[in-house]
Amino acid sequence: FVPNTTPTSTTTTTTGDYVYVVNQTTNTLTEFAVGSSALTAISGSPVTLASVLASSSAASVAVTRPNTYVYVGGQGGIACFSIGSTGALTAVTAGNLTSTGDFVSLDTSPDGLWLVGLDSVNHSINIYSINTSTGVLGLNGTATAYPLVMAGNASVAQAVRFAPTGTFLGVALGTSGDVVYPFTTSTGVLGTGQEIQFAATGTNSSDNALVF
């Protein structure tokens, strides 16, 4: 995806643009090259995720901002792949992370140093440092638990997103609403969250996604 920067006079093309799509049913990651009018599958696509993630569990995908690594989350962990010159992916075994959780949503910080995974099993927001040379993830201290219940409604992990500045992190929690946390980019630490709740208990509304 093209970064949000000030437009210049440089002519842009679709060469080198790629899309990566997870398929939960087949537990695969498909690689596409972006053409002028269509997506074309890259040679060797799709990539099988069974060796890292539990069967039929791939649920989320995120690309580092320098466009060097792709992370796929699901039940049992996070898989890491490096991006080649043609957009083809190569598994980075040392970058894979195993967990008892289920990562339903991932996002990377604008500075490219942090990966955040929303775990629906352990009700947590896991913050990982990214080794920009190897793709290896490191848990940055203890995962921060999000509220299990807000306004009388049980939380259901749906989505996590960074603000473009990297100083805030938003989490969508289904019928509980949302939480926005301050984020310190130099340390990877979350501050106290601000809850955005629905007005009534037992509401039929559900916040399933969010974006800045």
C-alpha cells in the first residue's frame, strides 16, 4: 500500500505493487501482483500456512512499513515471510512466533518497529518489537489486557489499528464498543485506554472494524 505522504511530481506506476490475502478455509496466503486492470497470482502462490498456524485459522495479515516482511496471524501464532523483488514470499522460520492465542487482527506501527496482535483467546493486546534485519519478533513486556466487559456487554476482539502518527492505538471490541490507547513509539508501551461505549446494555450494535 502506498504510504500517506505529500504528493510530488514523480510519476508513479503499478510496477512492484503487491497484495497479500489470507484464506481461513484453506489456511493459505495468496500473493498477487497489481496490474493496470487486474490482479495476477505470483508464481508459487498460494503459500501454505499449516506448518505454523492451526488448520483453517489464518485470520489476519500485516505488512511492515518498509515493505520488507509480511506477518500472518491466526490460532497458534504468527508466521513471518520476507518479500522478494517479484513480490514472492519466503518463509522466515526464525521469525515465526508460537502462542496459545488466536490473533484475529494485526497492525504495524508507522515507524516500522512494532507489530501489534489482538488475541481473542487471552483477551490481550500483544506488542512485539520487529527486528528490521531478520523479521524476528520479541514480546515487549507483558501483554496488556483489554476490558472483558464494557457497559454490560461482553468484549469480542475484532480489529486493532495504529493512528498515522503512531501515537494512538485503537481496538474494536464488538458489542462493547472501542478502546483508544496512547502509544509511546520509543518504548512500545501502551498508556491508559479511553473507552468508547454504547449507551445501553444489550445493544444490537457491534463495532467490528475501525480506521484512523
